[in-house]
Amino acid sequence: MRIWLALLLALVSVRAEAADADAARLLLTGDIMLSRQVSREIAARGGLSPWHGLRDVLRGADLVLGNFEATVGASEACEAPKELCFAVDPHLVPLLKDAGFTALGIANNHSGDLGEAGRRATREALQAAGLGAIGSAESPAFVNVRGRTIALISLNLVAGRDGQIDRLPSWQVAQKLRLARSMAEWVIVSVHWGKELADWVVPEQEAGAKWLIGQGADLIIGAHPHVVQPPACVDGKPVFYSLGNHVFDQKYPQTKRGLIADCEINGDRLVCGGLDTRTPEGSAYPALAKAQDSSPTSLAQCPVKAGTPLRVAGQAISPWIRNGAIASDRLVLEGRAEASRWRTPPRALLSAEAGRLAADQPPLLFTLERHASPIDGEDGPRPYVYEVTGHGLVAKWRGSALAWPLLDAALVADDSGQSYLCALHRGDSFIMLDTATPSSTRTQVYAWNGFGFTGVTDGDLATRCAKRFDHGG
């Protein structure tokens, strides 16, 4: 009996160790700025990394993401006021990789300090250092963490020098979240928002968080206030409204406190907590706080279950990602079933979903992909329909034009479960194109006829379609 009990306990221990081995740790930090006094301190300390006190913590995680609030380039290129232009020497970028970072969000009000050339230089410098560079244009990006697919989205709601900004709510952001939700088990949104130096959450942040979660976000991390704001469990999802400064040179006492979102994926659950950091006066080098504050909101009671992967005709479809890579603008899709596995060529995917487009046929894969028109060269979204087989995708319809120029498209279903194409069109037409000026939009429902789409005038479907794109709702 004792032998059997010992064997049972040993088996339980092995299973527990196996479960722990599958657990993944995600660390997400606040604002990082390697310019001004930060770069001077690095030089004064002989090139010592600002993360020398946190390197073991960060390197021990499976995914480390921060907000890179700066632009790679020469400070001489800064326009006035120069003290608010965060130009970073490219030689400092490898410090981020050495610290343990996996990717950096580059959607914020300082990403455009050196114009479009600076944005391009920032992406190139981060990628050359082996880091994912995720701005709004690169969102969603996908990473594989211990066999789980995680989508990363980076948004900026605070206008900078070049005026580039994302808006909530909007069909553009909703489209990013729709693709992320269909391709990943968890969706993380990094968003630059809020009121600077305010340690309280403003109503716009609360409304934005609820909308993002309603569109599919599982975890939200915020930046821009430069001080920590209390995290909360919103509609069952953890929201870190502001993680404060991580590596920055601001001098106010509150800006010397930071928070690292510390999340663990175990099995099919993601649970988050926080690690408090403190930066000494006169320095920009953070360290873990000696006494960790307890979060005012019990995020431990806010677990997030893994999303259901896209499945069509018995095939699980997800992005194929090379080990250690971040996949974004051109995705390779992989299909998996018990007896088959296939991959597609890279494609500029905007959305993907399954639908029963005909009542007497199995579900098909509907995608929206970005391609240049062979007629006029205009780059835009094109709808595709694929049959999913054990050997790959078979195109049933290849991106032909609909009635008007297209902005977005998704599927809507009638009461019987049959799916229809719901299109959000621009207000202009193919006869009188007008892409240079803002115009109104229109929605239209189309039915699949076996070799293309035909417009339908069903009132109930038209209403459902209009609601589908009511500010991305």
C-alpha cells in the first residue's frame, strides 16, 4: 500500500511539474525613454544598462513588452521645442534586447518626433536588434509563447507632432481586434491615453476600455500619464490603466514609481498581478520596490480564459510563427487537423472568419486581404472566399470588386444561421473615385451565389449590417 501511495504521489508531482513547465510568464512595462537625461546617465555610468537591476526578472519571462516613447535618430534633427523631442541614439537600442525585451510598442505621441523618416528608423533599429516593433500600422502582431498564440495591438490616442492618432471607437481599430480575436488565444492591447500626471482614471479611459473589451481585448495596458493609475477588472478582463514610468527622467516623486504587469498563463487561463518598481531620485534606473504594494483591485479574481481558435471544416487555422519571431503585416496561415497540416504563402490579412454562405454547403473561410488592383494599382482591401481542405485553401472567389470601393467587410447571419457578406463601403464610386478627401460611408449586404456575391435588399439583414459597423460595434 505504501509503495502504491508513493507511486501515486510521484505521479502527481510529475504532472504538477509538467503543468508548471507549460506555464508562461508575461511582463509588460510602462514608458521607456532613452533620450535626454537617461542617455546622459548611461554615458556617465560607462554604458551600464538601466535594467542591470532588473535583468534577471525580465530575462526570466517568456514575453516582455514595453512602450518605447521615443524616436530613433539624431537630436540635431529635432525641431523646437527640442526638450520635448525624444531622439534616441541607435547605439542604445541593443540595451533593450539585452535587458530581455521581446517587443516594443511604438504607438505614442513621441513616435513621430522625427517625422515619417524617424518612424521608419525606429522600426528598423528595433528589428535589427531582434525586437518586435509594434505600432498601429503593424497591429495586430502575433507571437507564439509556449505553444499559445498571443496577439499584440498598439494604439495611440494622444496626438503628437505629426498628428497621427487612432480613434475609439472606430471601424479601423475594430478590424484589428476582429483579426486578433480570430487568430489568437489571448489579445493584448497597449494603448497610449489618459491625462498626463493624473493618478486617476478619466472617463474617456473607462469608456475606451469597455469598448476595447467588447471588441475582443483580453488584457489592456496603458501609458502616457507617467504615473501609476489603479488597475481594475473591467467586464472580466484586467485593465492596467497606466503603468507609469519604467525608464524615464522625470523628477516628480510620483513619476519615480512604476508598475510592471506580471501575468501568467497556466493551462487555458491568464491571471495578472503587478510588480512595483521605484527609481531613485536623480536617476532613471528602476529597481523592484522593497515592499510590494497590494493592488486595490484583486486582479487574481479576474482570470481570462483562452479564446477559441478559428476552425473551418475540422481544421484549426492560426498564424504560423517562426521561433522567437513576431509576425505582423504578412501572415502565413497554418491549418492543423489530426491527419493533416498545411501552410499558405504570406498574405496581407485584415480579417478571417468562417461562415455557412450557402444553406446546403459546408462552412467556407471568408477573408479580407490587402492587395493592389491590377487595373489602377490602388492598394486596398479585397474580399476572398476559400474552401478549406486537408491540403490547404482552395480559392472560390479572388478579391473581385463589389459595388463600391471597400473599407471593411464581415459576415452577418440570418435567423437560420446562413451567413452574408456585410460590406462597409466608401461614399465615392468607381466611376468618380475620391480617395483624397474624407467622405461618407455606406453599408451593403451581399449573398454568395457560388461564384461571387450578389447584392440583396433584405431589410432585417440591412439593419444588422448597419449595426455591425456602427462605430465598429
